[in-house]
Amino acid sequence: MAVIARLESDTRAAARGWSDLTIRNIFILPTLAFLIVFNIFPLIYSLGYSFTDFRASVNDPVNFVGLQNYRELLNDPNIWRNFTVTAQYVIVSVGGQVIVGFGLALLLNRKIPFKGLITTLLLLPMMMSMAVVGLFWKLLYDPSWGIINYALGLGSFDWLSDPDVALYAVAITDIWMWAPFVMLLSLAGLSAVPQHLYEAAAIDRAGTWYTFTRITLPLVAPILIIAIIFRTMEAFKSFDLPFIMSGQPTTEMISIRLYKMAFQEWQTGRSSALAYIVLIVVLAITNIYVKYLNKVKER
Amino acid sequence: MLKKKWTALLAGAAMAFTVNAAAATELTIFWAEWDPANYLQELVNEYTAETGVTVTVETTPWSDFQTKAFTEFNAKGDAYDMVVGDSQWLGAGSTGGHYVDLTDFFNEHKLAEVMAPATVKYYAEYDGKYWAIPAEGDAAGWAYRKDWFEDPKEMEAFKAKYGYDLGVPEDYKQLRDIAEFFYRPDDKKYGIAIYTDNSYDAMAMGIESAVFSYGGDLGDYSTYKVDGIINSPENIAAVEMYKELYGFTPPNWGKVFFQEDNQAITENLAAMSMNFFAFFPALDNPALNPNAANTGYFANPKGPSGAQHAALGGQGISIVSYSQNKEEAMKFLEWFIRDDVQQKWADLGGYTCSQAVLKSEAFRNATPYNEAFYQSMFMVKDFWAVPEYAELLTAMNNRLYPYVVGGEGTAKEALDGLAADWNATFKKYGRM
């Protein structure tokens, strides 16, 4: 039936005189136009701004300043501090998500009652709005009535006002929210590992750790790296959680600095340059991961 | 017959056009989301009743206010005919061409004499011209728990400890002593609630209040000299005092603004709470504050040298250059500055800047906080109003927040760093 329907459809298109190429273009062109107008054009336009002293809030003439914005940003210790904070956050947050997410996947990758229900419940955090999660966790961390201090017996420990702890407190929230994402991908990877490999390992009396490091981990690694790539890119751009949860300079990630520079201080040219620096850093990190992913696949 | 039909049709079209033209006389005023905006909406409904011109007060949360307003300005959008903008926007609003020059209007109506001097200087004037009409006067003040202060046991214990009577603090030293006295974390009672939110100007305004009363300043607004002024000994002492006060705040007080500071009173958390007067009507409302009857108010206290000032809040109302209804907006302003309208504005809860209304006994006795507000409005000082004020604010937050809330470094290091940052900013924009 499906074949007949396709033939009829082909016939109708052919009757209108549309070639396959035309039909393909009809589908592709709107998307292409959308991407050009809303992605590529602003990208190129902002690249031009990054070489100027343009400020959107004033009527001053725009001057070409060459690489001055880039030079000043890269020599600004505050920007380096923002990058350091971001790197710390990415390492703690993504590291935590991988450990927790993969651990949960290993636990769920066996026959347990209500497995489907448990998996669904574990996925709930990542379906929530970032703003809601941020506000919700602020309450949980509250030193006066938050349940975290009560449960851990920490008295009135101030998670979000302590400059040394605030970043980790935000990272814990991010881990809670996004570890299920890593878990989901890891589960897909684990279920794809051929069972006969485990059977062969069992016949050879291989230990649990040996089986895990020589069979499970290498075979799940490609999909795990994809999860890490996604989460690293997202964590690097994190804005909502640290912005909502803490005002500490120790949680001012590069995205927050960029927002303030662009939309509070209206340093349009300079913030465009910073956006490009961030873009280059994210591309570089992603590239390293992708190269590693290809190596893993080749093994 | 045909001619009649055509005539009727044309008449109908003309009527439709007239109706549409009348419907088009609508004005939109943009402001932040807070009680005074609701009072303004009530006030402008009367303008609608008088003139038939619909006026809508459109609001957005404070955290979003500046970004949303300037995004619209930068796009030269006509969504807003008027904006009740922050005083520090005057530089960016005027030099950026976003505000209509109201100098002639101001002079014609002698508003420099009609409105309180500080409100004219800070809400309206920039670079020798007037860009706004003082609309909502405001200043940082304090609320306190009268029942805690007047408890005989507390009074006795306080006198025994500090050697003077417990009462409304006359200076910052007394403010500190009282905050320390009531700081009892084991009883979940705390001494004081101050602004610490560093996402916009909340913490900066709290610190300014201390700095100004300590006899300090932010810089020389005419020469842009900051070194030796922002990091003066007076300012260092004021910032050290602010940090000390932070030690007597409730837990998790590291990023708070007006809502939390009002909650400190409504939820029995603190003995004293800093806030702008515009937020005090909520504290005087028994439906919102169970302690309303026991809440008192006072102006920002003196510093060690006897100087007494307060950080300016409040806003002026400006006409947006890109509005399609500038003439109609001008007519609205003419109505708004009328004495009877200013009186009505005050009656509704708005903080009029009209000297006549402010000085009247009726106004000063209308609420428990109006007297303190009246006193404050004649001793206010403000932040920089230059176009690059946001960069100055960011630097202030970045330098002072880690010291006040995070306990990093010293006040002198923080203020020396701030002086260097501000110098660099002013040099960047060719002001020095």
C-alpha cells in the first residue's frame, strides 16, 4: 500500500512537472533561508562589530579599531578569571554528570522490578525549566529552612553566599539536572553491547573489573564521549543556573560576563569580540573531543 | 440613488477613519514592576477620563528593566511613548538621542522651582539641559521593629551593654551597636537587613548611603577625578562599616534586594531593614505585614563627622524620541505637573517631587514613613549619570561584593582597585 501511495505521489509531482531536484529544493530552501537570515548573517555581522568600538546605546560614530577589542579582552585579568570559573564549573559539572549518569545506567542495565518507571522518574529533572530548577534549589540550599542542611546536619551552612562553595553548589544542581541525560545515552550504549562478549568473558573466568574495563567501557565509550561533548558545550555556555542561584564573582561564568557586557553595559563591539573568543574556545574543545571519538571508533 | 449610496459609503469610511484616529491616541509609559507603577496607572486613568486618551503603564521586573528599555531605545522602537527611567540613565538617554530635550518645557513651567532641588538635579538634568520631569521621588531609608526597640527588658539590657538608651539610631555607630545587640542566630533573630544584590545597583546604593553619610563621595562629577575620592579614608571606613553590618544579617543574605529586606520585617527576622521608601507602603499594610503596627521608620543616620545623606532612588519621566505621539505625551506631562495632580499622585501613594506637596503638613503626617522620606529627599546624593554608568556599576559590584559578602581582601584594596577601574573607564571614553 505504501509503495502504491508513493508511486501516486510521485506521479502527482511528476504531473506538475516537478523534478526530484525541485521537490528537494522546496523542502530545503526555507530552512536554508532561515539559517542564513537568523544564524549566518548575524554571525558575520557581529564579526564585523568585533573590530569596532560600536556601542548600541549611544549615537557616537563607529570606528574601526582592528584587533584592539581582542587584545584588551585577552589581557584583562577579569576575563581570565571568568574563563577559569567556567573551566572549573565544566570539569566539576560534566565530571559529576558522567560519574552519576553512567553509574545509574549500570544499575539500570540489569533486570530490576519497575525498571521503566524508575527510568522515567530519573529522567524528570532534565525535563524541567532551568529557571524553576535554579529557584527550587535555592530553597533547598537555604541555611534557615533548606532541607539539604537539615538532612546533612550542617546547621546554617551558607552554600550560595560562601564564595568558595557557591560554584560547587551550582554544579551539584547541574549534575542533578543533567546526569539523567548521560544515563539515557549510556543505557543505549550498554544495551548495544553484544551479550556473547560477556558470556565469553565468563567462560574465561574474567573478573568483574576486567570485564568492565575491557568490554563494557570500550564499547560504550563512543556514545559516552558524545554525551560528554554535548554536556561540555552546554556547561560552557551555562547561564541560567549560576545567574539565578548566586551573585558571587566566583560563579560569574564567561556567559554571564558576556551578557553584562552586551546588554547592561552596551559595549557591543567588545562583547562581539568576546562572543567570538568563546565560540573559538568551544569549537577547539569540541574538536579535541571529536578527534578522540574518532580514535576510539577506530579501535 | 447611486449618488446617495456613494455619499453614504464615503461618510461611513470617513467616520471609520475618525474613530480609528481617535483610537490611535494611546500613550504607553514604561516602568519597572512595583507598587508605584500601579499607583501611576490609577492616576493616569483620571487623565483618560478627562481627555479620552488611553494611557497604559507597561511594566517589567526590575532585573529586566534597564535591558528591556535600552533594547527598545537602541532599536529606535516606538513601543513606549514615555519611560520612567532611572536617574543614572540620563547620560545614556540624552547623549544617545533616546530622550526628548525638555529644557524649554521645564523652564516654561518653572519646574526647577516647583520640584525639590535634589530631584531636579538628579532626575532631570544632564549636561546643562533637562531630559525628564521628576516623577517618583525616592531615597534609601530604614524600617525597624518598634516593639523590639520598646521592650523594657531589651532597653535595660541594651543600656547595660552600650551605656546609652536603645532608640532610633542617630549615627552609623549606633546602627551597628543595635544590629549587634539584636543579632541572636540561636533564636533566629538577626540585627539588620541590608542590600547585597550585585546584579544591578542594589548593593551599590546600600554602600552609597554609608559612603555619603561618612562624608565621602564617588568622585568629582565635573572633572571625573576619582583617585583619592572613591578610595578616601572616609569611604574605606564606610565600606568597612557596611561589611560589619553584613555580619549581623540573617543567613543566606548574600544576594538580596527590596523583597527580602521587607521580608526581614514581615517574617520577624531582623530588628532593622534598609529599603527604599517606595517599598514601605507594603510594610504599613497589615494585610502584607503582620507587624505593620509595630513597624517604625527612620532616615539614613549620620556618619562619624555628623554628615547625613542617603542614596537616591526614584525616577523622572522622559519622552522617548522615537515615539509617534510626542505631542500627546507633552500634553500628558503638562497635566502630570499640575498641582492638583501632584497632590492626587501623593494621595495614591506615589512619592511626588513637588516641593509644595512635600512640605505640606498633610503629606508629612499622611503615613508613618512620610516624615523620614521628606527629610531624606533634601539630603540625597546619587551615582554617576554618565553614559558609561553601567560599566562603572559593574566595576563597583566586582570590586566591593567579594569584600563585603565574600570577606576577601580589605576595603582599601577593593576601593583602590575600583579607583583604577573607574579611571581606566573614564580614560577609555576620553573624559580625562
